Amino acid sequence: MIRKLNLSLLFLCVSIFIWAPTDAISSESLLQGAHAVSSVMPKSCRACHRGMRMTVTGEEAICLSCHGTDSSRSQMRSRGFLVGQTAELADISAVLAKPYNHPVLTVANVHRQMEKLPEENVSAARHAECVDCHDPHQVAVDAPFRGIPGRRIVNTIVEIEHEYELCYKCHADSANLPGGSTNKRTEFKTSNRSYHPVEGEGANSYVISLKAPYAARADHPGDVSIISCRDCHGNDDPSGPRGPHGSNYEGLLIDAYEMRDGNSESQYAYALCYRCHERNSILGDESFPKHSLHVTGGPSGVGTSCFTCHDAHGSPRYQALIRFNDQVVRPTVTGKLEYKTVSASSRSGSCTLLCHGVEHLDRSY
């Protein structure tokens, strides 16, 4: 009896689907973008949903069948699920295995269907799966975040428009931010005293050290005045798969950035900074009279990191991205820690703080 009832329900459901009015079914296919290209994936949905095996955990295994090793792709081709030598299908698994990565390979069985981000549960385990950043039904080479829900506007959730909106889903207002992590949304706010221009153009109308095509204001064709998270975070191999999957550099950075105190300055040590900022300008003290002394250490040859004084995301309190590293810079014996400038465009001001055992009491520069 139960078996007959189940078969009847199945027949009813199938009948409703078959005979549903055409306007009750979306005229737009659920499968779009790169995965809908029949010349590459001739068996369409079956490449990922084979037989009755539906992937509900969000784990990476299905994705890495094509986006993993050459051996995995060869198996997919031999079974007719993948055709050709598609250039975009590089080995993402190798990048995810780099020392600094999004923990796709190392955290399992945590992703939940229909989970809401930012995370509201303070004890929820941190994780990252392919489907957290890419909608496999809509992703495209030129639209990697298409289909991912973003911010709320009134009663509607709109799709991700800017890359930083995607990053904020885990790195901003989530209740389970790891200890020592900061809210990136508050750091990039355009109402801050200073910030790297991710959400909008920077607070200053001119930055002397910037290399072309970077500019504080996009006044001429080709000027780049707004950057994205991927300009600093991503694969350190420029010939490898793009995106913040993994890197050999701490912080999942695309280039070297020495954040420890007491190291020698070099083109390599601050290669990330020198991608956009002219090294000769920094060492020539064009923007700050003591830049060279701080970074190179002067006669000693042992300087302090850019990270000691600057926060690469933003500073709510000070201009020039000044936000001191409290592991190196501390308040004076009277508890005061302050940085002053005469004006936004001035190269002069003063510091009151304790640094390397030396008190700076309203020390001017």
C-alpha cells in the first residue's frame, strides 16, 4: 500500500511539472554561464549531478573533477563529461594547497545549504567552499561572482556587484571572526580619515608616490583610482589560476610584504607596496621626511616594517593609513599614543608614543 501511494505521489508530481502552464516555469534556464557551454560540457548537468547523486554538502570534490589535476580532467574527458583543452581549467587544488589559503581542502563537513552570511552564530566553524564564492549554475569567466547573494536593499537581496561585497560576507560582520581579525568593512569605509581606495576613490586628491597608471583621482583616460581586494590578495604565481585561492606569501598576498620588525629594506621585502608606490619616492622622503630612516634603519641598515605604522586597509582615526602595530609601538609611560599632522597635505606633524624603547614626546618631523 505504501509503495503504491509513493508511486502515485511521484506520478502526480511529474504530471504537475509536465502540465504546468508555461508561464509558471522560468523562461531563463537555471544553468547559465561557463557550465552551460555545450561545446565544453556536452552532457550539461550530468557532469556534476551524475545518476541520483546530488551534491548537497558543498564540498569541493565535484568542482575539482574539472578544476583539479590533469589526471582528474582526463577522467572527465574519457567519460564524455568534458571536451577539449579549455585554458581556464587550471589546477586550483595545487593553489589551495599553498601555505596560505582559503581552507577549502582542510575544513570539511561544515558548509550548510542555505547558510546565511555574515555568520550570526559566534561558535560556528569557519570554512570556505567553492560554492561560498561561486554559484556553479551561473558563474562565468568574466563574472566569477554571478548569482551569489549580496547586500539587502529594503526587502530584496541583490547579487554581488563588487568583489569587496563578497569578501565582507566572511571578513566583516561575521560573529565568528577569529581572534585578532578585524572588520574589513569598517576599515575600508570611505568616511574614514584614510583608506585604500576599494569602495571608492581615496580621501586625498593627490598621492605623490603613486606609479602610473595609479592615481588618486581618475582625471585622465587610463587612470586607475579604485582597486580591488584581488590587487593585493591572490595567487602569487601570475601565470597560474587567478583569485584568492592560495599563495606562498603570508596573508594570502600576491607578492612579498615583510610585516615583521627589524628587517632590512629591499625591493623584494616590500614588493607588494612597490607595485603601486614608487620605491625611490618612499626612500627619497617625498611624502614623509623620515620615511627612509624608518624603513632602512639609516646607518644600522635594520629598519622597521611599513606595517609598524600603516594599516594597508584603512585608518578611522588618522590620515596616510596610520594605524600603529601595537606589538612594536606602545603608549608613553603616561599612557599617551598620538599622531598629529598640521594639515591633510602637510609633510609635517608630531608623534607621541613609545617605539623601540624610545619615547617620542610630541616629537616633530
